[in-house]
Amino acid sequence: MRTEKPTSAARASRAFALFTLQLAGSMACLAEPDPNWLDHDRNRPQPPVVAPATPSTQEQAGKPPSDAVVLFDGKDLSQWVSMDGSPTKWITRDSYMECVKGSGYIRTLQNFGDCQLHVEWATPTPGEGVGQGRGNSGVFLGLNRYEVQVLDSYENKTYADGSAGSVYGQYPPLANVTRPPGQWQTYDIIYTAPRFDADRKLVSPTRLTVIHNGVLIQNNVELTGPTDWLDRAPYQAHPEKQPISLQDHGNPVRFRNIWVRELGKPGKKEFTLPNTLLDRYTGKYDLIEITREGSQLAARIGGVKLAMFAESPTRFFAKTTDLQIEFSGGDQGKPDHLTWSVGEGANEAKRKD
Ligand code: MG
């Protein structure tokens, strides 16, 4: 039997396939912070200025995709609260919301893990202040941990890893696509939440991709941990789904047309409720004890303690066992009983304290 020698065309085809594989491999590599630069290094090169391809739509915000969760449609702040869950003092007018200096960050009531997030923003006009003091706000994923910087970076120099579109303190944007103050700008952010194991050890870090006014400025970068001023703190374990937040940095930055598409496997909606509400639910019930740990309830039943996630202001569920709890009855918001079930049926448990 004679072995056929590969033809030159077959060799070329194989070489091309190998090249394609290598290229795909190199593209799959995640970006890491450049160790040659200090945090907020004033000598770090500025991102090149790039004019966005499409004109900004000044009059009308675009319509969200049909499967998006609309977080702000220009009418009301019903999806947003202060960080402690109380009503926010940010204001709405003329189809946008505006940060009120000193009122604090705002966060969504609903929690999100891996997601595609669309945000439109405009910095104050005329632009006042310099550097970090000019049109500063931020879009945070993972509650208040991972910031994509919002800043008036139009002809306003600041340290590169703090300019508009930076992953604050870690990655300067690949380009400066900032429009002049007062004009509407878009961020399209792809967020991959970090994962932690049962021992609260990091399994995979946060990743972010950001498109600013239609231009890619962050390409699947891998965060070292939470973003912060002066500090690169290590990761601290947190639930996969967390609220999205917007920063009050003392400037009246405006936002409109905010929507999000959840990625990954579908699941129940999750919310972060005010601690004042959760505290009304804590106590001893027949067979079950409810406690609060941070911004979450925990249920102790049959000697096992389970973290409970809110799917509405009164309904909660566990993730490791199919335990569901609903609080009801009582007065002044303090329930006198709960209904619980594990996998099937329903049981009523009266409050004992
Ligand atoms: Mg900021």
C-alpha cells in the first residue's frame, strides 16, 4: 500500500488551519494590568483620541431590545434606591435622571450576575473643574465593587487609569471616545461576575468588556479585585448576583435609557431588600429561625442553615436546597407567620417571639 504524499495545497491548508488556531488562542488570552505602571501613574500614556463613528442622538434615546430589563426609561426611579435601600434623592426631569451632590450612590433593587448593560450618560455643560473633578460618576457592577469610570474626558487630562471608560485604577481605555460635555454618550458593558467556591476562595475573576460610543475600549479584561482609589484590594467573596450602582462623585451627571440583559442560565429574579425590611422578618418561628447576615436572610431548619435570596419583598428561596419561604400576616410589616416548603407542599409556621 502506498502512502499518498500531501499535496502543496493540502500543506498550505493545514498551515492556515494551524495559524488560525494560534490566532484564536492568542485572542482568547485575557488582558492583565500592566505591572510597569503605578496605580494612577501620571506618566502612563494617554489613550489615543478617537472620534466615534455615529453622531450622538441628542433628541431621542434608542429603544431597548425586547428581552431587556428596563432599569430606567426616563419616567421614574422605581428601580433605584439609595445604597441602604431607602428612597434616593437623585432627581428625574426631561426623560433623564441626574445625580444630586451629596445624596450618595444609587443602586438597583434587582440583582444581576453576568449581563449586558446599556447606559447613556452626559456630563454637565459647561464643563467645570479639572481632572477627576470634572463630570465624575461611575457605573458599578457587583454592587459598589467594580467601576467603569464616567468622566468628562473631553480635552480634560487626568491619569490614564481614571479617564472615561477606564476600569478604575486598573485599565485605561483602549481609546478616548468621549464626546463634549452635555452630549449623550453610550456605554455597552459585558460583565462576567467573579465566582467563588464553598470556602469563599476565588475560582474565576471579574471580567469586563466595554464599548463606548460604538468603539471597543475594554476587551474582556480580568480585574485584580475591587476597583478603588489608591488601592488594589484582593477579592472578597460575594453572591454572584448583586445590584448595579451609579456613583455620586459630587457632579450633576445625567443618565438615561438604562437597560440590562441577563446572560447565562435563566433563574429566578433576585433583589437586595432594605435591611430595615429584612429585620422585620427575623425571629423564631415553629421549626425555623430566621436571622439576617449582611443584606441577606438566613433560615435555620432541621439543624441546617441556608442563605435565603429575595425574589420579591415577601418571598425568599435557597439555592442549595429547594426551600421556599413567604412571610405574611401581622401588623406594621412584622409578619406573625411564614409559609415554608421543601420540594413540595406547604407548611405554616407561627412566630414564637
Ligand atoms: Mg467615578
